[in-house]
Amino acid sequence: MIIGYARSSTEGQRDGLEAQIHYLQDTLGVETIFSELASGRNSARPELAKMLEYARSGDTIAVQRLDRLARSLADLIRIVNSLQGRGIHLKSGHETIDTSTASGKLIFHIFCSLSEFEASLIRERTMVGLANARRKGKRGGRPRKLDGKDLVMLKTLKDSGSVPVRTLAKKYNVSPSTLYASLERLERTITS
């Protein structure tokens, strides 16, 4: 049996969901379809879970594109390994992958290796870019809410005990924990 899975992220993409369903029926010959509107980032996809439970050994799960099935490469590999362990095949129309054939399995593994390679290159380029930025004296991350002048004044007020920390934090629109962390950072700068 060929079982289909179709997913779109939002209500506004309902036409895309219907197009996937027609593709699965007309092009891939799907007999039963599980479909849902759910973000790919969301791990709670009830129709996907129902479909995975419904599939039996010898069945083929069909999708229009692999990104409809999994949230990430690791997720895709996990799902496909689970399916293969249960004797269930995967067929993807867009990537022309069919794991019921030897060449389909090979193409799937090459596709996954290339995706993993691309992700590694992106990580590597990011690390090189961050190292170059640090060498130039630039710092990444969110800008500090309190500058040096404010911190010196806040430290003086806090140390005097005349104004509660919560009041100081509220006046500068920061949380007390941010204020404490900023004052600790100032202390470390002064002592080093």
C-alpha cells in the first residue's frame, strides 16, 4: 500500500496542501493520505504520528518533498531509519527517491551526505567569520542594556544601600538579575 503524507505550515498555505494531495494521488498513486496544517518546526504533528503508526511492513510512505516529512536532516534520517527497520519504504516525488530500490537507497544516502556536508560548511564559515570579527575587536550578541557610566552610578547607589536594587532595576528598565550580572561584570573589570 502507498500511504501519503502532506503538510503545510499555515492556513494561508491551504492551497499548497491541496496541491500536495493532488500530486500524491495523481503522480505517485497514493491510496491513503494523512494531511495536516502544522509548522515543520513543531514536533507535535498528530497526523504524521498517525501515519507512522498506520504504516505496515511492505508499505511505502510517499511525500511530494522530503521537507514535508521532517524538520531537519537528523529528523529525516531518524524517520527513514525507523521506517527501514520496520520494512517500510519512502518515496519522494521532488527528489525522485524511492528507498524500495537499491539505487533509491543510494540516492537517499548521497542526498543526506550532501545535506550534512552543506551544514558542516555553513558551520565552518560561521566560525571563521566569528573569529575574524573577534580579531577586529567586534563582539557578537545582544547589546548591553547598561553602559559603563550607568553602571558606576548604579554601583555607588547600590553600595550606599539608600535605594533598593529592585527600584534601581525598574528605573533603568532592566530586571534585578540583569542589574546584578552587570554589576558583577563591572567588579571583574575593576579587579582585573
